[in-house]
Amino acid sequence: MPRLLNVSLFMVFVVLLVPSSLSQNLPYDSLALRLFKMSLGSGKSYEALTDLSVNIGHRISGSPQAEKAVQWTKKKMEEFGLENVRLEPVMVPRWVRGEVEEGSVILPDGKKIPVKITALGGSIATPAKGISAEVVEVHSWEELRALGEKAWGKIVFFNRPFDRTKIHTFEGYGGAVDQRGGGAIEAAKAGGVMALVRSMTPRLDDFPHTGGMGYNDTVPKIPAAAISTIGANKLSDLLKQHPKLKVYLKISSKTLPDVESANVVGELKGSEIPNEVVVIGGHLDSWDKGQGAHDDGAGVVQCIDAVRMLKELGLRPRRTIRVVAFMNEENGGRGGQAYAAKLRPGEKHIAAIESDMGGFMPRGFTAATDSVRFEKIARWAPLFRHIMADRILPGGGGADISWLIPQGVPQIALLPEVQRYFNYHHADDDTIDNVEERELQLGAACMAILSYVLAQEGL
Amino acid sequence: MPRLLNVSLFMVFVVLLVPSSLSQNLPYDSLALRLFKMSLGSGKSYEALTDLSVNIGHRISGSPQAEKAVQWTKKKMEEFGLENVRLEPVMVPRWVRGEVEEGSVILPDGKKIPVKITALGGSIATPAKGISAEVVEVHSWEELRALGEKAWGKIVFFNRPFDRTKIHTFEGYGGAVDQRGGGAIEAAKAGGVMALVRSMTPRLDDFPHTGGMGYNDTVPKIPAAAISTIGANKLSDLLKQHPKLKVYLKISSKTLPDVESANVVGELKGSEIPNEVVVIGGHLDSWDKGQGAHDDGAGVVQCIDAVRMLKELGLRPRRTIRVVAFMNEENGGRGGQAYAAKLRPGEKHIAAIESDMGGFMPRGFTAATDSVRFEKIARWAPLFRHIMADRILPGGGGADISWLIPQGVPQIALLPEVQRYFNYHHADDDTIDNVEERELQLGAACMAILSYVLAQEGL
């Protein structure tokens, strides 16, 4: 980057970056700019996320860490000045990984090559001695079915890669994740003894990425594990040389009875129409990997910090802004369901905004509602031009708030840049080290701005 | 992030993210999309940058590593199919850090507290035994001048912070970097014995960030060093308690005679008007910290890879695209000067595009030229909407290509998201680990698209 001789050049560059917009007279424009700068200068999302990540860490539903996180969130909401802070109880599943996870390729000469594997969320355990079996590698259900009896008694290795060429990484994810969700069912149907699934990441790394998987009642339950992308490539290469190699896999996960947990709720009560509510939220639970920093500690702290900043500015909107830290998004969605199911007499949700795509640089929002309300939301897009995030695009909201769709509640999602998201997703490196403070804080400001404007102006 | 039950919701989200644009009929639109996808799927920028970063590392002008990097770049251009690959020699300054860099705060009771410091680029050494002196902390030239004789014989500690509240980090940098550039001069004028400058980063970290500094002929040369932001805060706190504390600083840098180095040049020769040239480039030298990955290995590999991709698609534009890996951007600008000064009879540069703001997610381009040509450039903005980078804004080009301004050559810069840039800038953590492959590759595609379109359509 240029040295001093070009400082003057930079200044030209920088000044012009903030467009001399046609939108300067848009209401709330100076407030938006103020919130961006405040969040960069004295926002507390990053500090809070560091505390949550380092001192509690990952927090799968029903775990002691999840319970700690519930209490931590309640305390943080109180500390940040939210009102009516409370727990709304919800029963959640309790899946436990167990301590033993082992994987290795066993060549015909007996040589063992270790590979990094991890149980998929919801999987049963292997027998205590593990499973050793030959492997069939497939890339689709069709390819598996065509194998017929060749799959009997085998480990079914689902190795269709996350498509790196998709610009939008969620599309790459969407094109591969069926293997994780349905692999155990399809492998069992085909007579396989276990499903081994290539990790859902565009990156070549040695982290196995976990995530939800399912069973159904028509076929036997067999265990399912993820293998790192490096491990998957290695296994695939070795299979070409040694089609009769075996893989040894051992996981010790189990499902315990449901336990009580809670959504954590706090508010900035509306001054005039408090029964009309804008919900903003993220999910407090995470997979039992890394620190659940991007997924979704980021969303939780952004929403709490958003209200803190509004209060610091002495702002109280006409309608209520309610922050919900949802429990159990990852393996059940019980928190979102419970929130939507709870009777709240006289209350009306006018919008719900979720932040659950990582604490990365904001690029805008997506919204799903009727065209009239979509246009009403989209008119606020220029407020976000200060950070070049002035896009409000058609698209979904988020898993937790999706349970409000039947009630007709407009769905909105904070849309960050997602190129890096699946590097860390459900893996050991979803840690605070991989969160950039400024990007996280700008997302918090976005949540503050849009929730305030909607609570003030209605929808 | 939502689990499988919401995959269908994602798909809606993702499909709609690529706007059903009005610009589908823009020429080159399908080519742009193809280049983005190719760069993500099989681009070689990241692989090349990994090689350069790990196997050569930082490469300050005149160093053995810089010489290796020149040869590496020539070979890489040849390997990637560039034409007329050559070195254009240039004499460069040779500043050497030396092996010893020590800093500590000495409290009145004799207790020593180490702080992380590093010589600023171009500084003379301290005496061999170092400098131990009392300290004056200032935040502006005015504050320093007002000290009068209180600054005599002292270490002048410039501690005006990089303003974190600036949304555009280059603006925060621009508001602080005068201390680094002019600190030694101003401290000497005030009778100080050394300049100690707070590192130019918005982050609180323990890396001292180096960078260029200057002397002039009217005052004595005194040594100048950077202190990490953590160290600067510590020193400032301690000064409040112990105004008479001393700081001990020792650096061993020196300036050797100029040596010969080179710009590395390669081309994709134009098919019809080869004497009209679009220059694209970055700088090959770096500061002697980290691996020079973002600054500016990223820009160099993006440009070479851009031409490789165009060739892979069998494309040859009407005009020539010339890649220049400039030498000595960081401490002299000699490469840029030499490139601009070289006589190239019959040739005309129609535009110059620099990538020197890090290998981060592209947000668009900036351009500086007359309004007619600006509009001609800006009409291509929609080609970059596929990655939401469809902004072409008024602004500078880059230090290396700025030497072409007197010839009237339009200046263009790739504009990435710069929130993270100054975390790593001129510091030990400017390493490949902090570069995201997908973001780097999308930048390479941007360089390929804009250079091709300009070389094809003219300006």
C-alpha cells in the first residue's frame, strides 16, 4: 500500500467513497451514520462475543455450557439496559457426542492411515469396538441405488463436493448438504452399515465439520460421521488404488432425554404502541465445536448491543424492539417454535429480523413478505450506503424466525459477506480469532438501524 | 445457521441474490460470470501467493528475497503463459533493519517493562548502547511545539490513535500517518533525541507496524521507531503515574548503497491495436515484516492470474494487457517512476489499474480521469453485480501507477473491503493465513474482467 507520498491521494479517494448521495435528506440518515461510527468506536458486541466464546465456548442444546450461556445472556441483557429481561422456557433435545471419535483407513497390507472424522449431530454410536468395513464411494442417491448389493455391509462414503464455483456459498452448501441430512437413511436403505460424509466446506482443510442429520422410521438407524475434506480426498485417492481397503470408524454419541432450557428475551419497550413488536434475534445454542463464534454468538451479541446503542443515544421507538436469543436452532428448532407458539394476547409482530449468517461485513438485508411491505422495507436501503450495504433483496429471514411465517410476520435477514462462512461452519475453528471486530460491529449497527426505523415508522 | 429443514428457504434466498438484472444484455456479462466462477473453481492466485509468501516471504527492495521474488515472478509469468516476459531494471534504495530491536519502559524504581517496537523504514540506528531518555507524549505537531524546552533531550512519543470510528479505514490511516512520516523531523526540530510512534492500526495488538518515514536536510537525523498499540497504551498509562520514567530503545538499521533490481513485465499482446496498452499491476516489494501477503503479493498474483484465465478462455483482446509487478513501492517508488519514465515509442497507455489494497472481498473500483472517460469506465459496473461489487466510484488509482498521471493515463484501483487491511498492514501478521482464497480469487477475476473489457472496447 502506498506510503506517505500518496496520503493526499488517499484522502481524495476516501472522501469520495461516501457518495454525495441523493439520499442525504432521507429521515434517519444522520442517525444511521452516527450508529455506524458509535459501533466502531465504542460498540460492545466484540467484547461480549469474546467473553461468551472464551469463557463459555460451544454450547449445544441441553449442555451445561448452554445453561451457562442462558444465564450469561440474561445478565448481559440486564447489564446493557434491556427491559423486561426474562427466560421463556423450552424443552430441548439433548444429544451428546461422547469422548471417543476415531477414524482410519486400513490398507490391504494392514497399514493404518488416520483421518479426521466426527459424529454428525443426532447420530447413534457405533458398536464399542467401532466399525471396520469396506467402502463404497458415491456422489448421489442414484449412484448409491445403482450399486445394488455391492453396498451391502459397506460404509457408504458420500463424497460429492461443496461446489466451490458457486459465488454464493450458501448455494454451494445447499447443493451438498442433502448428503449430510439424508446420508444415514439412504445408506441404510442400500444395506450399508454406516454413512461417512464429506465435510460441507469449500476449503481443503483437516477439520471435520459436523451438522444435523436425520433418521426415519422405515429403515434401521446406522451411525453417521463427517470426514474432513483433506481426509475425504485422501480416502478417495486410496480407494482408486485399493478398492478393497477398509475404513475403521468409532463414535460414541448418544441421545439423552429432553431437558428444559430457555429462550432469553429482553426489550426496548415502545413509547406509543408497545404492543406492536419488531423481533430481532440470533440463536444462542451452537454445535459442540469451536466456540460457536460466528454461528451464532455473533447474531446474539449484535442484537443485544444494538439495543444498548439505541439506549445510549436516548432513543425509544414508538413500537417495541424485542431481542430474542433463541435456543436449539441447530438440532431441533424448539426455541423458534416455542417463541412462535406462545400466546401473547393483544400483541402483534410487525417484523422479525435474524442475524445468523456470521459476523462478517454487512452487505445488506434480505426480506420475504408481500410486495407492499417489501417496498416499505426497501426504501430504507440508502441508510446503509455509508458502509456500501445498501441492498435490500428478496430472500429468506432465518430458521428461528421462520416459525412466525404462518402468522404472516415479514421475515428479514442481515446479509453479511459469506465467502468465509463455511470455512468455520460447525467446525473447531469457529472461534473468536476468526471474527473481525469492525465487521461484527458494523453488523450490530445495521441491526440497530433497521429495527429502530421499523419500530418507529411501522410496516 | 439453519439446519436442513431450511435448505429450501436458502435456495430461494440464494437464487434471488443474483438480481434478475436489467443488465443481462450488457456485453461481456456472461463472460464476467464465467470468470468469477472459473477463478473460484480453478484460479491460481492463492496457490501462487502461498508459494511466494511461504517460500520467499517478505522482500524489501534490494534484499536477497526481493531478488528471488523478481526471478519467481518472471518464472510464474512464463508458466502462466504471459508473453514478452522481461525484467525492466531499476536502481532501488537498500535499507536494512539490522538484527537488534529492543524497547522497554524503565520505571523510577529501576523496574523494566518490555514493549514491542520496531524501526520505521528509513530510520538511522540508535547509538550501539541504545537511547535511554525521558519521554514526552504528544498528539499533534502543535502540542509538541508548545512544549518548548520541555522536549529537549527527550524521546518524543507520538500517540494520536488511528481513529477507529472512521468507516473507511484508509481515512483513519490518513488521519494518523503524518506522525510516522514526519515524526522524526518534528521531534528533531523540537530538540528530541528519538521519535517513537504509535502503530498505524485500529486494532489493539502487540505487533509494531512499520512503514515509511522521512528526514529533511534542515534538522539532524534522529532515529524513529513504531511501538505496538498495546505498548503505546501501556506507556501512556505509565507516564500518567510516573512522568519521569525513561524509555530505552535500541535499533540497528542502516541505509546501504542503492542496488539494481527490476520491475517484472509480461503481456497479453493485443490482436489489432497492440500499441495501445492497459497496464494492470501491484507491487512486488514489501516491508520486511510478515510475508507481504496482502501488501502486495495479493495484487501481483491477481494480475498474473487474470491474464492466465483470459488465455485459458482463449481470449485475446484488441489492445494489449500488460502486467507490471512494480519494485520499490514501499520505500521509494522507484519502480513506478522508472516504468513511467521509460520511452516506449509509438505506444499509448489507455488505462492503468492497480490492486494494492489487500486481497479482500472486492467491492468495486475507484477511478480518476476526466468525466467522459469516467462514465465510459462506470458503464461496466454492472458486470460486477454478480459478486455485489458493482460500484465504480471517483477516487485514486495506486502509488505505482500514479507516476503515469502526468501522461494523462486514467487511474483505476481495485477497491476491496478494507475493514481488516490495517490489522495486518506492515506487520508480522501480514501472512497467507490471513488471506481468504475465495476473496483473493474474486479480486483476480475483477482484474481480468475490467482489463479485458477496456482492452477490447477502448477508453
